[in-house]
Amino acid sequence: MAQDLGSAMAMLADPVLLLVMLASAIYGLFIGAIPGLTATLATALLVPFAFFLDPLPAIASIITMSAVAIFAGDLPSALVRMPGTPASAAYTEDAYRLTRAGQGARVLGVGLVGSAIGGIAGALILIVAAPLLAEVALRFTSYEYFWVAVLGLTASVIISRGSQVKGAIALLLGMFLSTVGIDIALGYERFTFGSTALLQGISFIPAMIGLFGLSEVLRIVMDPAARGARVRLNTKGMFRDTFRTLWRYRKGMASGTAIGGAIGALPGAGGDVAAWVSYAVAKNTAKEGHLFGRGKGHIEPIVAAGSSNNSALASAYVPSLVFGIPGDTITAILIGVLLVKGVEPGPALFSGQTPMLYAIYLTFILANLLLIPLGYAAIRGGGHLLRMPPAVLVPMIVAFCVVGSYAINNGNLEIVVMLLMGVLGYLLERGGFPLAPMVLGLVLGPIVEKNFMQSVIKTNWDLSQFLTRPISAILMTTTLLVLAWPLLRPLFRRRTADPVTRLE
């Protein structure tokens, strides 16, 4: 093992490899910071260049780019309330409110260092528990994935600010919009009104850009008080405050990292679900959970959900490396690159190409360490964005909304969806409806429908399988506990109160 590890470290010392990682990190930082330009899109654009590289630099470029891009999605969330990634939407409200309250540097510092720590922890999970986690992931069928998606949907309602009834309505609205297009199971057209463009459905990325980004533009334009607000991003002493905050909420960071590592290992789940579940767990277990998403926002959910993002990103490679089964869209592309380069993922990689495997492990750690200085530079640059007058900043936000939406499929439909969702988001917020559950309904609605229909078709509508399979039953019980915890928490606190208080 020592010899293989030494060979891996020698492979990582290649100046060409380090240069490729640096260039990929800068590229990921730029792509991730623009809403609509996802890490998956960035990976696809990177593939033609990866074909000209040796196997390890090609793999390292994708790993580094995706790790940096996930954090970069937090930048527009905190600065202009536009989630760069769907996972960022979980804590966009808290990040933006804290930034408006003058704590933007603290928010982004926590997101930066928390992402790096979560990514390194995810890499350690990948190193230590890869075979075990992959074996568990292989036991997941459509029944288990149904409950994982339902757990994510439940979490979005629980964490809703304000009325949870309104949160549930927003969630159902998002799930309804996710049904537009071709029926997943039967292939029928639904709510397309004869439009061929709608056959592909409503993409959640332009919808997310419209709901958060354009609706904020409308709020600034319609509200003179918001138009005159000025925010500064002071990065002096940022890391000192960051490490104090992370230490104070270390339990939340550990919980988010563990949840991200576990959910990320499930093929198709990814960091989106992990972030929402981590947020919900933090909200239900924190002493100040009632403050999340309200007033000036709270830093704890950013610690928990932010660390789960990069942890899930690393653990998504568990089924990919152990069995050659993609953990998400990025690893699906990576597997293709590996095969082209003559590296076959699976048991043979663990037995016959151990130095390459260890080099991949070390690449994860190095990529997350590289994230800290580059992320800090990006945060310093973000401070200049906040100094722009609204007359300049608002047109820039609108331009990013249009470009990010158009880049999804190079079509006009996505721009129309973004505009309509922007108006809808503005009206919903005026009525007190949270927007985050609606986004998750769009993301997870097709996953819930697909796995439910697959399950009932193959069992001739025998619903007992959702309840009797061991892992499925555990997930169902967890979902019910998350749903019931807001009602049970006062009773639990009353039972654990001071005995003298109870006697009184």
C-alpha cells in the first residue's frame, strides 16, 4: 500500500497535472458563478479538451472543475439572490438576507471553507467506505429512490419560512409544472397545448433563474426602499470569523457532511437532495431553527447544507469507481472519459490499477485545498459587484438571467419560461409563498413520478412493496419522523426540561 501511495503522490507532482487542475478550477469558478451554466454543462464542454490529456490529468480536470463550480454557485445566491446550482437554492434565502444585513463575507467564507472541508471529508468517505457504500447503493431500487425523493420534498416543506401550508402549495405547484411534456411511463403528451417545444417539459434551471433572479429584479424595481439599499462586502478578518462560526456549529457541519456522503453515494440522488435534507435536519435539531429563512437569516443552515454539497460530490464517485455505475450526470461523463483513456472503472481498477486509484483519491483532496485561495479571490471580486449602483447592477442581472436560460438548450422557450417564472415568483412572494419548495418540486417531481410508476407497473399495483422492503421501510419512517418532528419537538423539550420546572 505504501508503495502504491508513493507512486500516486509522484503522479500528482507532475507540473502539467497541477497546471491543468489550476486552469480547470478557474474555469469551474467562472461557469459556476453564472446561474444557468451548470457543472454538468461545464463538464460536457471540458470533454473535448480532456481527450487530448493523459488519463490522470483528464480525470483531475473534471474533478477539480466540478468541486469549484459547486461552491461558485453560492456566490450569486448570496450577492444577488440567484442560486448558481439547485443545491444552492436550499439556503439562498438565508445567504441573501445575511448579506443584506452586512454579513456577506461571513456567509461566503463559511460556504467556502465548509465546502472544502465537506469535499475533503467526502473524499475520505470515498477512500474508507467505497466498497461498503457501493454495496448499499446497489440495493436501492425504484421503491427506495421513491422514498429518497419524497424525503427531499418533505424537507423542503419543513424548512419553508412562514406558513408550511403555503410551502406545501408552492411545492405542489412545482410538481404540477414538472408534469408538462411527455408522460414518463406511458409516453402521452401532457399540458403541451400542441406546442412541440413543450414536449421536452419545463427545465428547472431557467425556472429557478426566473423565480429567484428575475423576481428579485422586479422587487428592486417596484420597491424604492430596496432600490436604494447599499451593501458592502468587507473581507477583513473573514477567515477568523469563518473558523469561529464553523467551530460553533461543528455538529451541523458533521451532520451535513455525513448526510451528503450517504445520499451522494446513491446513483441519481446527488447534492441537490443532500442539501435539502441537511437543511431540514439542521432546522429541526437546532435551538434557533425557527429563525432560519426569516428576519436577517441564519448562518447554521449554510454550514450544514453547504458542507453536504461537496461531500455528496465526492461520494457520488463511489458507485462509479467501484461498479462503473454513474452516481450523477458528471460521473456519467467521467466514466466515458475513463473508458476512452483505457481506464476501466470497477473491481479491476481496485486490483490492477491501484496507483491510479490512489491518485484519484488524492486529486479530490488537492482540488478542495485549491478551492480555498481561488474562492477567496472570487469573494473579493464579488465585493466590487455589490458596490455597483442599481442602475448598472439590475441590467447586468437581467442579462445573466437571459444568457443563463438560453444556454440550456439554445432556445427561446427557456427565456420565455424564465420571464414567466420571474413574474410568478414576484407575485408568490407578495402573497407570502416561499419559492424554494417550488424549485425542488420541479427537480424531484419527475424522479418521484418515474420511480413510483416503475414500481407499480412491475408489481401490478402492489403498494405493499413500498412498506415492507427493509431499506424502503427505514426511509419511509425517516420521512414520517421529519414530517412529524415540528409537532413532536415541543413535547420532547417538555419531557427533557429541568425536573424542578416539571414539578412546578
